Amino acid sequence: MITPRIKKETERLSTDPIVGIYATPDETNFRHFHVQISGPADTPYNGGLFKAELFLPDEYPMVPPKVLFRTKIFHPNIDKLGRICLDILKKNWSPALQIRAVLVSIQSLLSDANLDDPLDEEVAELFKTDPEAAEEKARQWTLDYANE
Amino acid sequence: MGNRGTTNANSKRVQQEDVPVLKSHNNLRRDSLCLKKIRGSPGDVYSLNFVFSCTFDCIITIQLCASEFRSAEKDAPTLYFYTPPELENGSFQYKFSKGAIHEFPEKAFTLDFNKYDLEDMTTYKEDEYCPIVITIENQGRNIPQVYRHKCLMLILTKNSRGEYNILIKKQCLLFDKNIFKIEDIYGFEKQDDTGDFGDESTKECIICYTNTKNTVVYPCRHICLCNSCTQVVRMQNSKCPICRLEAEKFITVEIDKQDAEEEVNLYS
Ligand SMILES: [Zn+2]
Ligand SMILES: [Zn+2]
């Protein structure tokens, strides 16, 4: 049974969508959302459409949603398996936050990578030592993988 | 309900208590309280202004440099304040008839800072001394026996530009042979400036989005949870969902659903 909270959050995502983010619930599982995030302007991800999956565990909202990137992305806080390093998805989660807040935070992570807490050391290293090369690579990946 | 928690060495659970919410018949709007400099007056003369509502006719008394006394008499404990008799304008009374929004008349009560010692006006000693006390006392018939009066204890502050400001240090209520200290709780604030209270969501528990919130997290005093979600938070991490501060205790208040949008004060 869908909980009133998940129902309300789902409704609000469709009636009051977030600019640049599309989240649609799976037809068979209300705890599973198919997400698409458009790459923010002024970033190497601009023009790309990044797919992700969002799952709400049974204990939600006492535990955070789980989010995985499905589109390959060259980003210091997102690894090859699509895992995202974001504080509110871990220790800074609070049940006062919502799916919305998570999606917005992921969107802003694309604009503002956190190089101090990288998930992929190699990627972070390149962003630190040669930001131009890193951005060029991120742009190329966006063209290659996020361009549908 | 009935699920009072206990604290013991083996348990990380945080205490939960139930307290009633008393309805106050007088409300002085905190954000309306201010001092206005009177132009053209010699020296530092300020007018004390505030907006206020009362369910009964009442008398407002303003006292300066007041010493606090509490009688410990068992059946009739009281709280009163003494003002030094030689102090000019030290005690002042004003009558109000019942009404929703009263503005305390401009210049009805003025403070001339040349006449007082700044230190006397800016220091506060709990249970002993208070620079400014406003007492609101209900008058007339049909007043519930249990309800008596409310005191606001104020101090002044002076900023670097030499402007005076006024701060509420403490509020007390005499109710049914008890003196209660009033504490504000956070979570029923107006959502916008239209004068309406926010939509349903300000009353709803922020976790289940279903039940009415009725539990205050201490020490941060955020009201955001319902009873059953409080149980879950207590079991899990006992942090306030709003500010993430470690909770010391949870206090469930009885909130009249229809009144939930009114200013809610918690008394303890
Ligand atoms: Zn709840
Ligand atoms: Zn809090």
C-alpha cells in the first residue's frame, strides 16, 4: 500500500515539477522513480540528459532514498557504477527532506562538484590538476553517452 | 499514547512527556513590541508600542525597575512586582476593553532614558529583578476562575548606533494556583504575509504527512512530529528532523485541532 506521504510527494512532483528534472513513478512499483536530469547550463554536462533511478526503501523517510545514475558521467562525485556521493543521501539525511530536495541537490552537484569528498579519486585528481582537460572529457562523455 | 519513555543506562531512548496546552486569553504580539523615538523631544524619549488582543476586558500595568516577589502560599501563590515609589513614571496602568487587535496607544507610555540608569534598564536577574514588566490582568465578570494574569518581563538593549531595542526575557502566566513559564514552540509560524495561516501542511506531521503534529522536540523546541512518528524517531536516532540537533526529550502537547493555527504556547 502506498503511504500517504509517498502519494503526496509523487503528486507534487507531477503538479509542481522541478525545472530540468523529470521524475516519473514506475508503473508497477510506487517506490521506484525513473529520473532524468538535464545537464545544467554553463557546465560540461550542458545539453545532456542523464538518467537515474530513485528507490524509496521501506523505512523511507526514516532512511534516505537510494539513487543511482544510469547514464555514464565524468564527475568526481559519481562513480562508474552510478553511485553518488552526496551528504544528504547519507549522514545528513533528515526525514524532513523529500524526494524533491534529493533531486535538486543532485542537479546542483552537477554544477558544483565537491572535490574534497570525491568518490572517484582519479576523476577528482584530473579536475584538480588539469581542470580544462577534465571538463573537455566531461563534455565528450556528455556527447557520447547523455545525448539521446 | 500512554507510551511514556523512560531513560535508563541501557537505553538510548529519549524521554517523552505529555503536557497540556493552556489557552491564553491575552496575546501580545511579540513582533509588534517596539520602542519608537519621539521626535522633537529633548533627550532620549521613547514611546513603548505593541499590538495586543484579549478575550476579556483587561488592565495592562507597566512597571519599571521591578523587583519580583512570589508568594509561596499553598492555595494562592502569586507573582507580583514592586517598583521603587520614588521612580518617576515607574508604574502605569491602562484599561482595554476586549477585542481582537488593539494597538497600545502611541506615547501612552514613554521612557525617558535620561532619567534612568542604563544598567538598570538592561540587566535582568531571573526571579529577582526586571527592568520592564507588562502585566495583563483580566477584568469583569465571566472570567474563568482559573485564569488570572499574564506577565511579560522585558529588558532593553542598546546597539552600537545608540538605538534602544526591547526584548522579551520571560513570560509567565498565573493559572489555577500555578505560575507557569511560557515557552514558544516553533512550527506553526505563518507561511506567508497574507495573514492566512499556511495550508494544511503546517499542521501536518512532517514524516507521515497524515497526522496532526503534536510533539515538541527539546531543546530546539521544533514541533514537527505526530505521536507515532515520534516513537520511530526515538527508536532510530533521536535527532530533530528539522534541525538535526540531538533530542533530549519529546513533549507531546494536546492541541485542539481547530485551534492549531492559533498561537500555541507551551507551558511547563
Ligand atoms: Zn507522523
Ligand atoms: Zn529542531
